[in-house]
Amino acid sequence: MIFKKVLIIWLVACIAQIVIACCFTGDCCDCGASVSKNYSNKSITVNNIDNSGEKPIVTNSTAVNRNAYGIKVNLLRELVASYKNITPTLIQSAYALDCDCPPALAIIPKESIVSLKIYSTYDFDVNHPANSDVSAFFKVQKNNTYYTINEYLNLLNSSGNYGNPAWTLYDEDDLEFEIVLLLMTPPKLNITNKFRIQMTLSDGRIFENETNEIDFI
């Protein structure tokens, strides 16, 4: 019993020394309070893209080079009312191997994107009549890298930080989200095209929208 009490006193003394030492040397972690909020995906808008210049731009033209066509998908996301404050303690900070404090703001998604499909409203080519799934002909451009749509979604679904789920945001400016889809294998014929974008969320909701008609030249 006496040994147990001595051990407890020794442990308390060691902890106190660690806390005092780190604070006097300026290494004590003062993370402060962080705030967690939630956001929800609300709708999508889509626009035709002309990729014939230095970078892809939205175009209202009725014609585009078929080797320079793309679609820009904008996802409208909004903050919802729920939020919570998290206040870490000094002991937790002192025992951390480094001051890897949680972010001041974490905006956690209520749902995520599970699929993104592109359908041709008109005949795309002889093998893809109207309403065909032509997603495989497009790739996502992100930071000068090209991904298949599935590769891109898998990347986003596995990029959580600080123990937060994937799709978590750390700045309210990041609520503005866009996906640039470039047509990598255009049809050989110069034809009029129109595309329907279908986005499915993890809560079962489906967003759909269509591009304006555009001629491939």
C-alpha cells in the first residue's frame, strides 16, 4: 500500500516537472479552442468549357474545338446551424510529441459525393446513342494532373486530416467547390452535343443538370 502511494506521488511529480519544463522553455502547447461546424451539399450548376487557351475557361459560345471541350461542375455547399467548441487541456498539449494542434475551424460534411456520371443527351458517336454514359471519355483536371472520375473521387474520399472525415474543410472560402472535366476522347464527327451531369451523394440525394447545346468543330 505504501509502495503504491509512493509510486503515485512520483508519477504526479514527474508530470508536474514535464508541464513546468515545457512551459518555461516556450514549448508548452497553447492550442486554444477550435470550432467545428457542418456543411451540406445543396445543388450543382454546369457550364461548357473551352480549353484551347492557356487554361480552361467557361464559354457561352455555341461552338468549340472538339479537342478542347470540357465541362465545369460547380457544387453549391452551405453551412448548417449545428456547431460545437472543443477546448483541449494543458496536460493533453504537454504530452503531445509536438504542438500538432487541431485547426481553429473544421467544417465537417453532412454527406459526400459517391458518384459522378456524364450522359450524352444526343448521339455521341455510332457506339453511344443518346442517353449513353460517356463518363469514361472525360478526365478530371486538378493541379495539372489528370484523373479518371473514380480516381478523383477516391482521392477526395481518403484525404481526411486531424482525425476528421474526408471532405472536411478548414476555411469557409473552400465552400466554393468546382470540378473541371475535360473531354479526352472526342467523337470523330462534327456534331451538336449536350451533356447531363448526375451527382449522387452518400445520403441518397441525386443532383442533375445539363450543359447548353454546343457544336464540336
